[in-house]
Amino acid sequence: MSELFPRKQIMGFVFSLVLTAAALTVYFLHLSFAQGMAVLLITAFVQALLQLVVFMHAGETKDKWIIYGKVYFMIAMALITVFGTLLIFLWDM
Amino acid sequence: MDFFDRFAIPNPSIAIYASMVAIGLTVVAIIAGLTYFKKWGYLWREWLTTVDHKRIGIMYLISALIMLFRGGVDAIMLRAQLAVPDNKLLDPQHYNEVFSTHGVIMVMFMAMPFIFAFMNYVVPLQIGARDVAFPRLNALSFWLFFFGAMLFNISFVIGGSPDAGWTSYFPLAGNDLSPHVGTNYYMMAIQISGIGSLMTGINMITTIFKMRAPGMTLMKMPMFTWSVLVTNLIIVTVFPVITVALAMGTMDRLFGTHFFATTNGGMDMLWANLFWVWGHPEVYILILPAFGLYSEIISTFSGRNLYGYKSMVASMVIISALSCMVWAHHFFTMGQGALANSFFSITTMMIAVPTGVKIFNWLFTLWKGKIRFTVPMLYSLGFIPLFVIGGVTGVMLAMSAADYQYHNTMFLVAHFHNTIIPGVVFAMLAGLTYYWPKMFGFMLNERIGKWAFWLLSIGFCLAFFPMYITGLDGQARRMYTYSEATGYGPLNMLSFVGAGVMAISFALIVYNVYYSVRYSPRNIGADPWDARSLEWATHTPVPEYNFAIEPHVASSEAFWDAKKKGHELFPGKVEKIHMPNSSGVPFIMSAIFFVFGFSMIFSLWIPAIISLIGIFACMAHRSFENDHGRYISVKEIEETETKLRGVN
């Protein structure tokens, strides 16, 4: 019976609900802007990774390095874009 | 009548009324022709509903050529207006609209479909696949592009064209300074076709990673396939940025938000930033498949394998990463400090290194080769020196201090045309000539093709080299006229003559198609160029299933090895083949997208909501549809094979 029970998926679902609730506290707890953004950013990225690994089955096939490779590439490019924009508009404007 | 006033052209002229009549007559002629020759059913069954990558590729190709004509007419109008000082041919508003649409059409609706045409047609053949990974999605990509392009093209007869440049910078593109609907067209049309491009990106990456023939490891893929893989990786990385930027711009214009406004916490410079985060990688999206085509062509017509395969792959991967780190060089003069400008200067100059590696690899491929001067080869050989000039002036522009002199002058215009025309347009025309026999079963006439090449190259030099000089003398881009005292007159006249020569060359290419349809021999076999990669190993015309037996590959030039070294390309026997079914849903869904875009542009909310529901209904239909494709039986395959083999 235990091998039929989708333990991983149930755990993932519960954890994603917890992450959503944690993000929601930013609204109710009147955090400062920096604290609020920190909570939102962390929960958002963990949530995205959770969805990718648990529910979109990344890492379950032999060619998982392709999927992860693309994810790392995209994350690197996104970070470059964000920090480059900050450099242009905030740190050196 | 108030309702219909919004569709009126804000700045009508005789030229626009004439185009309205011309468009009306063309539509009537097409409908009448299809009805008279009873081709509606054929059109629907064989083309509008097809999911075959080869037919989709050909439709991309036809669209690209039509858009090349439209963008070319725009270019001639621009050069005619600037040919003499104080010219009155176009009024300033009309000039603004023409240069804006020229840029958008050439980049989004000419160059993009041109590269998609070759991606679609060639990549599955080159990797020995039966189709792309998601054939239905592929059809949707094409029709989204097509209806986006049509939406953009009706702007100049209904409501007015965008006039804020192809970059459409805010605040100029905002409601205050661009009150008429033109910029709405820009936002919606690029959005719709951009979604299609993003889908193609996902589709091609999956196809290349998952559907290669047995034995074809990543490092045994032909160079064009490699370039397409890297290109689509960039597409998937950066197209979401333009999607979001366009959505924000649309909300600014239609719903009164202030993302790019100068008031209420908006930031107009953020548009320029987001636009170029997408826009700079976009030019590499255009040039990398061109590099791939050149690699195939140069290696075929030198009779040699490509020099430095690994360094070619490495340089493309490095270019793809660097291309996302240089965007600020488009606005060095916007006001950021020396540190930011220096950073982006250096990354920009670094791109010259991998590009230089590629240039040397092509030269070494030519070295001691048995070179055949065919038309595709002429374009490739013309590309090398002309593109180097464009690259060197690019490094000049990359120096941020010096850029204050070049910025927004004709020097810049000369530079990017100098990279895009010999880089992309030459590659597309070379690819067109090279793959024409595979697509249509006969070759284009070499003699006329060579005339077209020489006229295009000479016309190009005449048209754009003078702009380097007038640019350094201070002629600004996007100015509709200049006074005689500036002294720009003679060189601009020379540019106009060059543009005319390029137009003659385009006419020759069209004539070449007509001439070759009538007179070219049809018994050319499957491999007329004595080529090297897998797409030439199947029959001409290519059967629906591409390869009767799955090819087995042991090198990046499998077909060459099969011809010269006796490598067994098709071991095994014919088995039944699983193929996808045709579907009309992509066409219908994209047509609804067109209605949606049009309604949004004119703020017609009720039709916009209804068509949005229609779009979701199409997606729901797909989700619940039970379509397992169909099988082609062994008997049918063997009949087709016998028939096609008879030709050879």
C-alpha cells in the first residue's frame, strides 16, 4: 500500500501551501519593506524550485542535466539582468 | 459616425489612399482567384491546417519574402525623402511612421520568420527526425506570427501606423506624446507574434535535445543545428522580458497605469532598459542562425569539413551568454555613470573575440579547399569582408566615451545595417538558394542569381558607406529632412542610388524565381550541391515522413561519410510510421488573437472580452481533445519510396 501512496506529492503540496502562507504573512504582520521583500523573494524562489522538481518532474530522467543546465543558465541570465539594471539605475546613476 | 472616426487615418495622403485601394483590390483578387480555381479546400487541407514542419517552413519563407518587399518599399521611401535637401516628398509625420514600421517589419516580420523558415525546414531533416517535438504548437507559432504581422500591416490604412521608432521609447510612445492608436498596434502586434516566437523556442530546444537520430551526440550535430539550439536558448531567455515590457506598455496606454510615465513614480527609462535587455540578444537571435547557414554553405562548397568544430560551438555558447550582458551600450548617453558605461563597454568589446574566432574558422575552412563559386557561396564570401567592417565599427561604437559622438547619428544606422544586411540578409538569400532545390525540386538559375548578388553587394556599399561619413559629420538619424547648408546632400543622393540598385537586385531575385519555375530542369536528384549533412540524404521532394528508415549517424557529416567512406546510413527495414494529425485549431485560435488584438488597439472592450474567451475556449478544446495521431503503413511507405526513387 505504501508504494501506492504519493508521499512525495502530498508532502510537496503541503510544503507549497506552507510557503504560500509564509508569503501571506508579509501583508498581515506589517513588516518593513526590506523584510517583506526578503520573505517574498525567498519564498518565491523556493516555491518555484519545489514546483519544478516535485510537480514538473525535473530530475527524474537520465537527461536531467539538460533541464537543470537550462534552469541554471536562465537563473544566471536573470540575475545578470537584475543586477545590471540596478547598476545602471541605482548604484551608478 | 463617431464610432467609425477612430478608424480614420490621422494624417492621410495620396500614397495611403492608393495603398488602401491596392490592398482592397489584392484581397478581392485573391478571394476571386481561390474561388474561380476552386482552391479553398486545397488551401485549408494542405496549408492552413498543416502541422508538417516543411510546409510551415515554406509558409514562413513566403511571409518573410512578402515582408521583405514591404520593408524594402519603406526603405526606398526613406532614402527618396532624404535624397535631396529640404525635400517635400513625405511630411514629417509620414516619415516617422515609415521609419518606425520599416524597423519593426524588417526585424520582427522579415528576419525572424526568415530564420524560423530555415529552422523549421532544415533542423528536423538535419537531425534525422520525422517532425518537430510539438507539431501542433509549431503551427500555432506560425499562425500567431502571421496574424501579428497582418495586424501590424493593416495599421497604415486603419487608424495610423506607430511613429515612435522601432524602439518605441517612452515617454514619446506614451499617450501624451503619441495620442493616436499607432503605438497600440506596435504593442499588440509584437506581443502576439512574440508569443509565437517563444513557443518556437521551446519547441526547437525540445526537438534538438530529444529527437536526434541514433548516434548523433550533441558534438556530432551539424553546425546549423547547433546554431539553432543556441539561438532558441536565447529566445527562451529574453522573449519573456519583451512580453512583460509590452504588457506594461499596453497597460500604460490603455488602462492609465504609470510604469513608464514620468510622473507618479513611473520610470520612462525602464522601457529603454527592458527593451534592450530583449533587443540586444534579439540581434544575436538573428545572426547566429545566419552563422550556422554560412558554416554549412562554406564547408559544402569548399569540399572540406568545417575547421574548428569545437571552437565554433564554444564561441556560439560564449556569444549567447555575452549577448545578455551588453544591453546598456544602446543608451550610453542616458545619464548613468562612468562605471556602468565602462562595464558594458568591456562586455561589448569582448563579443568581438568569439565572433573573430568564427571568422577565422571560416577562412581556414576555405584554406586549400576546392572552392565552387555558386550563388550561396558568393553570398558567404561577400559576407566575410562586409561583416568585418560592420563588426569593427561596432567596436568603435562600443567605446562609451566615443559613443557620445556617434550616438543617434547615421554612423550608427550604417553600422547596424552593415551587420544585418551582409550578416542576416545575405545568409537568408544564400540559404534560400541553397535549400531551394530541397524545398521545391528545382534549382534557381545561377546566372541571374550571380547578377542579383553583385547588384545587392554594390548597392549595399553605395547605400550605407556614405552614411558613415555623414554620420561622423553629424547627420542625425530619424530626421525627416536637412538643409542644403549642411552639405549632406550629395552623399545622401548616393545612398538613394544604392538603395535603388538594391531594389533592382530584389526584383531580379523575384524574376529568378519566375524564370526558374519555367525553365529549370527538374531531374536534379536529391543532392544537387554534393552536400555533407543529413538533410540531403532523403528524397527530393521530401516525403511527409522525411526518412523511410531512421538514419544512424557516426559523425557530424554523416551523409558525406555515407557517400565517400561507405558508412551505412539506413540500417534496418521499413516500419510503420507514427505521424501527427492536421488541425484547424491553431489557425482559428490565431485568427481570434487577431480580433482580440484589433479590439484592444481600438479599446473595443466587448469584442476584446468575447475574443479572449474564444482564445481560452480553444485552449480548453486542446486540453480535452483525444488525438493520438495516425500511422502510415509499410505498404504506403514502400509505394512512396519506389515512386521517389524513380526520379533519381
